Amino acid sequence: MEKNKKIYIAGHRGMVGSAIHRKLKAEGFTQFVQRTSAELDLRDQAAVRAFFETEKPDYVFLAAAKVGGIVANNTYRAEFLYDNLMIQSNIIDSAYQNGVEKLMFLGSSCIYPKMAPQPLKEDYLLTGLLEPTNEPYAIAKIAGIKMCDAYRSQYGANFISVMPTNLYGPNDNYHPENSHVLPAMIRRFHEAKLNGLDEVVIWGTGTPRREFLHVDDLADACYYLMQHYNEPGLVNIGVGEDISIQELATLVAKIVGYQGRISNDTSKPDGTPRKLMDVQKLTNQGWKARINLEEGIASVYGEFKERH
């Protein structure tokens, strides 16, 4: 990546996009073209085409998406499928039509089959049925991967795809209904501590295992791959270690300073039993995560207290 080239980060105000923006600024990049969702509706094909024709970015990070936790994914199934398909299709095609040098498409670990062997290797894509609760989002992201590969195959476009594991960090979503598991726990334990509650109830059995990557590590990996990776297919981005939901709840309670009981509502869904990324492909490229989970959660909890 050349420092004087123009960069467009789709979704620059979200957790992922803002982390990539911070990383690139720290590395000395200054030529950013930005539009908020109010200024540019990425679902609008004509508007996206006009934006690319006017601005002509050299590098694109496609981090814009409609996202949410289990409840949001399962409730707004049509929106999750339509919005994400439109956003990524419009950007990928406009990037090709306007000569973008390189594009990175960011997906999600939910693209893998629900019962895929663990850890999840890139080769497991499309080898089984998806987790039903977030199937529309996953299908959209799989389409994005295949679209990047198709544009590479047919047109020679240097479009690459990366699949991050569960993320957390600055600018996360702490909405009580639409957030992911870690920010939801941080908020719940924080409010329980403030209100002197004796008990915090977590969804499901607590046995599912999840992997968590700090978004600043993700941004570092994205920058690294934009410089060194130019292949079809996808690259997993993760830490290669996981933790049970029960263990995570205990860790969050410790960091927050909550000393009450932790109980389980087993009537609520667990989701996928385990999601651990195989990160051998990324490690072989020469990159490894650096931020320890406990240190990372402590850091974001400090930011959460300031904001909330």
C-alpha cells in the first residue's frame, strides 16, 4: 500500500471500520474518502456508482454491514439478507468498474457450517448446513466471498476476503437487545453491579465455546494482509484459542467487579456449539494476534464506563 493513495473504508464509523481507520492513520496514511450512511446509502446502486466515479479510491476496505446478535439476526432475517447483499454487491462492482487497485472484503466466522469440525479451516466453507439463527447474514457473506473470487477470476481484480472471529473493542454496540455476547455481558454485569443485583442470568447452558479477537488486532491483520496477500479464497483472522460462555461470564464479572451469582436461562438458544478459527494460514503469512483477552476486556470496560 502506498501512503499517497486514496482509501475508502466502507463503514468507517463502525467498530471494525474505525479500527482500520485508526491503524492506517497511525501508519501515516492521510488520503481518506469518507461518507456516513446518511450521506451515502450503500444499498443504492446508482448512488454508490456515482460516489466511486467521483472519488476514484485506490484501496477499499469493505467493512460496512448490517450486524447484530442472535435476536436481531433471527428477527430481521429479510433485512439482514437484502441489506448485506446490496451493500457488498454495489461496492464490489463499483470498485471493479472504477479501477480500484485492491479491495478487502470482511466477512464473519458464521459463514462456516454449524456442525463443522473444529477448529474451522478455510476449506470447510459450504460443506454443511449453517446455524439457522444467523443463516441470512452468513449467506450474504458467503456470496461476498464468491463475488470477490468471481471478479478476480473473470476480470483479474485483486479482491481478497478475510473472515474475522468474534470481535470486541472501541465503538462496540452495547444495545441491550441487538448486541453480541461480550458487549452484552459487559453491560449486564456493569448494570447489575450498579443496581446491587444478587444475580445475573446468562442465555443458554454456558457450554458453547467462542473465540474473541480485539478489533485493534483485526485492523493490524487487515493492514498486514493488504500488503502481503493476493490470493483467491479467504483467510481466517483470529487468535486460535477459545473460551466457554460460562468462563467468559466469570471473567467479565471479575473485571467489572460484580460479586453476585451467575445463573443460566436454558430456555434460551445456545447458538453454534463451538466456533474456533484455524489460523494456520494467517500464521503462515507471518501474522499473529497480540492482545490478551483479559487485558483487552479490561481496556474496553474502561472505555464503556466513560461512555455510559
